[in-house]
Amino acid sequence: MRIGDAAAAAGLTPRALRYYEQRGLLTARRTPSGHRDYTAEDVRHLRAVRELLAAGLTIEDVRALVEAIAALPQGRRGASPPAAGPRADGEPGLCTLPNMIVRRRLAYLDERIERLTELRDGLAQRVGGPLRDLGRDLGPTRTHAAG
């Protein structure tokens, strides 16, 4: 199917689909005339990518997962995840990799939430005095134009 049909079937725009390709999340096959050609499997893949991004993973996180899955032998793709733990070469196994990525993303979000909570609390505590001062400074005797 062509890019517009595949994008619509996956709940994306053609522009988003091209962006995912540029970022290495999907490789489109080409027709002899050079048009992108997608399969139902590609649409399932794009839906999964979209769901992972909507869940809070980044493009880089999803690309790492796509690369790990692509490195599996063809018969293992889509099968039950291998047992947790490192592979024979010391790299994280597929089952471990998603857990690592999710834990890293959660830790990042927890740090952001903590920082934003501190900023919010600081704003809530500190804004009263300065606003009162502004109110006095801009009282009825002073206008915006005057000063």
C-alpha cells in the first residue's frame, strides 16, 4: 500500500511516517517506480511505535528496541521474549532491554516531576509578597504610562 493508506491505517500522517523512517524506526520497501510500499505488517509495526511513543518513550528509546528486535533471528521476532538476563556477548537480552529503557525513562520523568514540583512550590510560596508590592507600586497614584 502507498504511504497515505499506510499512514491512515496506522493512525498517522504521511509526514509522521516519513519522519519515523528518517529516524530508523521503519524501512520502507520501494516499488520499481520508486514509490514507498507498505504491508499490513508495516502498519502493525507503526501502530506499535505510535503506542510506545504515546506511552512516554522517546524516538531514541523506540529505535533501540527496534534495533534489538531486528538483530534477532527471523524466527524469534514476535515470539515470546527470551529469558531475562544478559546475552552470551554480555549485552542486555531483549527482555532486559525494554525493562532498562522503561526504568530509565521513569527515572527521568521522576526527576522532572520532582524539579517541577519544587518550582511550583517555590512559586506558590514566593509570589504573594512580590505581587502585593507590585499592587502598592502600581496603586491609584501611578499608572502604567507614568511608570
